[in-house]
Amino acid sequence: MIPVSSSRVAPASTTEPSSTTVREWAVLALVAILGQAAWTAWLAVHTDSPAPFWDAAVLVLSLIATYGQAKKLLESWFVWIAVDAISVPLYLSRGLRPTALLFLGFGVLCVLGLRDWSRSLRADRAAVVLEVAA
């Protein structure tokens, strides 16, 4: 076994959800605005998409939500719910009923995930309050 110096070991990341900071929201909003503009323009020019703005919104918001999930940011569930709310009518308008149904199912899973992460975050905050009070 090779000895590992503690100074080279990455700190353990939290496995509990946290809230998005104002700074993170600002950065994510900027990325969303720039990404939305760029992808809408690209889709409008290079594809025959009947709804390039909404197609771009699904892509950009999905990337932002994925980032939020990777960081365990509670509010990422709201972004996923927005993606599903856009996707279901978008896919129905194109006759893609199975895909719309899939995204409806994803929406249900997002609501359940939001509920569970919210409970976990509340429990963590309550534990911190009890620790401080003790």
C-alpha cells in the first residue's frame, strides 16, 4: 500500500443538499442568458427547428440543472421542473407523445426529489441549531 499524505487528499465533499448562494445564482443566470442567446441563434441558422428558443431553453436549463445536481444545490430541482414544464408541451407539439410522457414522469420524480432534499436540508439546519444551542 502506498502511503498518502493528508495534504494531498482532497477534502470530503458534502453529501447533503445546500442552498444556492446569491453569487451562484448570478453566475448561473449569466451563463443561462448567454447560452440561451447563443444556442437559439445557432439552432435558428443551422437546423429546421420550429421552436429554436424553446429547444435552446431545454438544453441550457438542463445543463444548469445538471451542474446544480452535481453540487447538490436544492434549487436545481426547480430548474429541472422548469425543463419538464417546457419539454412536455414542446414534445406534444411535435407529436412526440412517448417523449412528452417521459418528461412528465421526470417532472414527478423532480417533485419527489425536491421534497426529499428539502426535508434533508431542514433536518440539517435543525441539527445545527440544536448543536449551537447546546
